Amino acid sequence: LPGLIDIHMHGGFGVDVTYSSAKEILNLSRNLPVTGVTSYMPSVVTDSFGQIRKALRNIVDAAKRLNKGSKILGIHLEGPYLNPIKGGAQPREHMRNPSLEEFKEFYDASEKMLKRITVAPEVKGGIEFIRNVTKRFKVKVSLGHTNATYDQTLEAFKAGATIITHLYNGMRGYHHREPGIVGAALTEDKVYAEVIADLVHLHPATLIITKRCKGPSKMILVTDSISGAALSDGVYKLGSQTITIKEGVARLKNGSLAGSTLTMIRAIRNIVKIGVSLEDAVRMATLTPSKAMGVKSIGKIAEGYRADFTILNEKLEVVETYIDGKPMLEEIL
């Protein structure tokens, strides 16, 4: 297969990208090929200005020093311009209305590696912020952690938003008289939709409905993984939040789901298990996320593309992962 691409992940192997050092992020990159991932976008969660800026700098530092392991495509900032009503596992005390001045400081701190931000479009100044970010900085805007109505969502699409962050989770639900953001996402053909296919966040029927509406060219498999992904049950961190993983499911103290322990290869196995073809599943984990982010050199096995490959056995387990044509697993294992 082409190397797997995860455009929404907060960590794994004991590393939380919002609070970890550059060295720890490098270790995450070096371990990710075990899961078949050859490229990824570290996702920084909502926090104080200082902590977000520090996280961005650490990721930039790691990317500059990275010479082995999964490559960093760019940075995804999930927040802090979100709606507390749909905050999920994000710390509500740090959520705030959009500020273009603050965003520019984040963008500058990232040395232009900030490629995507998740925003709630209905918060004060949300639509204008989306318009400015997409036009002035060429940063992709996702909609998430939002209580947006159907009409507000369409307005956000017109302003430049192109991706839905973990569709269904952390947002207004579908209603037959007010379809909300879910209805808008499923019926707008040009919009990409992330799904967390751990079979916990979403029922299998929901995944099938989404595929029928979006197709493999607009449905994206992501992990939304936290630091405890690929490790045993226990207590871990998602940014400043304490998360307990029990029987592989990550939750806050109040029982709310908090990210996942999913890996990309497990996401493929899960979605194939419920009836999606392997070809479509692979596309949703490779070419579709690369197109969503506007990256033209990965996601496909073809002349002119990077030599990133994942080799699976008949059980869809990772046997070897190649990055730039070089095998990775022998050194890791």
C-alpha cells in the first residue's frame, strides 16, 4: 500500500504532542512506522497562549531534526476557537473567540508549519476568521467542537472551510428539521469528513452511511489518538487533561470519550471488517487525506510520488514500512 497518513493525532507511545519535548516528538515519529504511518500531522489541543506557542516550537524543532521515522506534514491546531457547549475533552477554560492577531503569532511561531486549524464557525467572529485564515495564510480550516446550524455551516463552507473534524463527535447532532453541521457535511460534495473508525466513537452503520454519502474520495480515516495509543490500559494525558484508558477506550473522569487509542492500521482493519472494500479503506487513509491537505507528493504509488510504502500480510498486519524507499521496522523492532 502507499504509506498511511494520519492528519489528526495528539500522540501515542507515551508522547503527548501538546506537552512533550522535541526529543519526545522525535521518538513518536520513530515509532509510528510500526503502525504503517509514514506521514502525520501532530494535533495541538486547546490551551493557554504560552503552552500552544511552546508546543508549536517543539514540533518545529522536531521536524528540523527528524532524519528517521514518519515525516511531519505540518501542524493541526484543534482550537482554541471552539464552542464550550461542544468542548468534549478540550479544556473549556481556554476556549476563546477567534483572534487573527493571536493566530498570526501562532503561525509565525510555527514557521509556517501550521497548516490546519479547527474552528467553531458560530462563535463571535468565526466566519470572518475563517475567511481571513484561508485567504491570507492559505491554512486549511476544519469545523469541529461546534453547535453550528445547517445554515451557519454552509456559511463557513462559503468562507473557505473544507474539512469536518471527527464528524458526529463534538458537534450538534442531526435532526430531520434542522440537519445541522452533520447534514451539511454529508450533502456538500466538496467537503472532506474525518471519521474515527474505532467502532466506539461511531456505530458501524454510521460509518456505512457516511461512506455512502461522501465516498472514499471525501471520507478520511483518522485516529485522534492520545499519548496512550499503542500502549496498555492506564492513566495518560491529553494536553492538560488526565485521561483513563480502560479496555482500550480513553475517557475523562466524567466518562466522556477523550480521543482514542486507535492506530491507522487498526482503523483500516475495522472499516474492512464492517464491509468496506480494502481498496476504499486504503484510499481513505492515504490519497484522500493527502488531497484534503493539498499535498501532491504522497498518498499514491506512482512515478513522481515519494517512495513511502506499507506492506501488510493477509491479516492486514504491518509487515514492513518504507519511508523514502528505506525500511523502517528492522531498526525499531
